[in-house]
Amino acid sequence: MSPVGRAAVYPPDIPFQAQQARGKRYNATIGQITDGMGRAIALPSLAASLGALSPADLSAALLYSPIGGIPELRELWHRWHRPQDAAPSSLPLVTVGLTHGLALAADLFGGPDRKVLVPAPFWGNYRQVFGLRTGADIVPVPAYRDRQWQPTALAEKLAELETGEPAVAILNLPSNPGGYSPTREERRVLIDSLVEASEARPLVVICDDAYSGLVYEPEIPRASVFWELLDRSESLIPIRLAGATKEFVFFGGRVGFLTLPYETASPVAQALDNKLRCLLRAGVGSPVALSQVILAQALRNDAIDQEVAATVELLAVRYRALKRALAETLAGSDTVFEVPFNSGAFAMLELASGLDPEAVRQTLLDDFDTGVISIPPRYLRLAFCSVEAEDIPELVRRVVRGVESLR
Ligand SMILES: Cc1ncc(COP(=O)(O)O)c(C=O)c1O
């Protein structure tokens, strides 16, 4: 644990004392303005936009959320994600989007000079969350060799560290920017290699499941690797971050969930939960109640499974359109190559050596009315999640023409 993680203790002050007073006839603890019986006083102008909520939900939406999140939502999320046969894990703690959950994990397990291994290319914000904020040492680990995803890449890098040195590894599957999820066999190799690596050191594996469930090939497993890392080794500590951001297309809602690999009532889960609530209180006060209420309403609705499946199918159509367009446009190309992808929101293209992705990006902006993301030293990222299927062939043609114009 980091120095901050060791020192963090949930203070026995206002929220703690107010929690103990919940339901008392006279509750003069917390500084919320209520009707005197614990219900919110709803300003009509605010309530007007929340007309669909029941009185209880309206009140919950306008008052402070408990620091760990609204209990019903935590239960609903737990049930939504947890496979029936998974080993024990905690009731998830609500965070302000995944970023905040990652920041809490970084506060606990990052810290000065802690090695944080990240398959590269990766979501750049890990540098800020772990490196800038806690002083951790970000170690990029090439995720691909000859455009093949490498299940043992993290374990091989871990083996280079001094025996006994604690480390953090990040698993982001489906990945951003790669759009890759391992096959059944690659998953087995990945998991076994991490279990073996944890024999030499305490190993925290952060499962960043931002794109959970967005998988478009039937033979690729959908459930998070987190569930299979549970209970495999005492020195392997998986932490799961997931959230409504992408899965429920609720980007602005900022609802994330942090799950620990221990049963909620166990002393270790209680101790970690205590530290996490301390850090949460110190950072954002408490998570946003309104968006938790909205998400809980959605999860209570029987139609939600179908609604989420419909979004996954919409993305699957764009995914297949991109696969087709790349197969047709890149056939025989010696400048642009497809990097394997099967899930998530993105695909990566690799450029032949000598081509600068940033120069390509600028050219696409200036001359082709097209925006993509450049990832040095040789990749472009296409967000197929945000382009209509019928526009995808033209997007790919423009990208290829842009690259060719720089040859
Ligand atoms: C890999 C990855 N992790 C985390 C996040 C952040 O999620 P949130 O918007 O819920 O903070 C993103 C967002 O793009 C992401 O791509």
C-alpha cells in the first residue's frame, strides 16, 4: 500500500455520526436542509425537471448520497455484473466515473516510485492518475508483437523487477485504444502468467473494465478477467473498476463502481472500504446522488437488458462495417495495417515505418475534413463507436488517402 493508503482512516466525524443517527426521531447531525423528517425540500424549479421520479427517489436524488454510494444501486450493479459461480467479492463502492475509481486505487496502491505496468499503447490518463498524482513510475509494456496481442507481456516485464518488490499491473480489456479482448486460450495464458508472477511479489491487478460487455465476436469471452483472478493467489489482488459511462451510454452521469476481491463482511474488505471512504470523502465529498438514482431506476427496469443489448448491436454493426471496409481498402497496402480488434469502441491502424501518425492526423484535419487520434510512434485510433455504419467506408478511404498523400 502507498503511504497515503496506509495513513487513510475514515474519520468518526459528521457523515459517520450522521449515519448512526439515521432514522432517529430527532436528527440534528448533518447539515442538510430537510423537512425535519429526513426528506429533501425540493425547490419547485428543480423538481420540475425530475417529474418522473417517485417522492422517495426525488428525495434521494436531492440529498447527499451515503459516502459508499446508494445501497440499492450497489446491490443492483453487483447483480448485473457478477457471474453466478464467481468467488466472493465485495459489494461495489460507488465512484464518480471510472476515472475517480482509478484515482482511488492509485491513492491506495500507487505512490512514489511504485512500478505500474501498463500494456501499451494505453489510455493516456493513467499517466496523470497514477504518475502525476501519486508519483508512481509508469512502465509501458508493449502489448503487441508483429501485430499480435501478447498475453504474457505483463508477466515477462514483471519478471524483470526485483523479487519481492510490490507492483501494480493494469488490465484494460476490451482495450482502449486497441479494441482487443483475448480469446479463451489467450485469457487462460494471461491469467496463469499473472498468478505465477504473483509468487514473486505482491501484485495488484487493476481491471479497468470501462468497455465491459462490448464484445462483437461470439467466441470471445465477455465477462471481466477480474472474476477469474479472484481467489487464485493470496498475493494477487485484483481490483475492478467498471461503470455506467459506456455500458449504459451515461457519459455525463459519472457513475463508476470499485469492487474488491474479498467478501464484504471480511476484515480485509472492511479495512480497505474504510480507507477508500476516507479518500473518497477527502476528494469529492460523496458521489453524485442524482445520477445514481437515475441509474438505479434503469436497473430496476426489466427492459434494461434489451436496451443495453440494442446498443451493443448498434456498435456491432459499426464494427462489422469497419472490418469490411478495412479488408477491402487495406488489401495489399504496404503503408497502413490493421491491428487485430474484436471489441470495445476503437480500432488501431499501424503505419509503415517512416510515417508519422501526428503528421497524418494533421493532414486528415486540414485536407480531408476528418478527425482521428494519433498515437506515437506509429498508430492511428479510429473511434468506430461514434461513426454511422454507412459513413465508415468513406472514413477509411479518407484515412488511407491521407496516409498515401504523405508518402
Ligand atoms: C480505458 C478507460 N478507462 C477509464 C475511462 C474513464 O471513464 P469515466 O469517463 O467513467 O471516468 C475511459 C474513458 O474514456 C477509458 O477509455
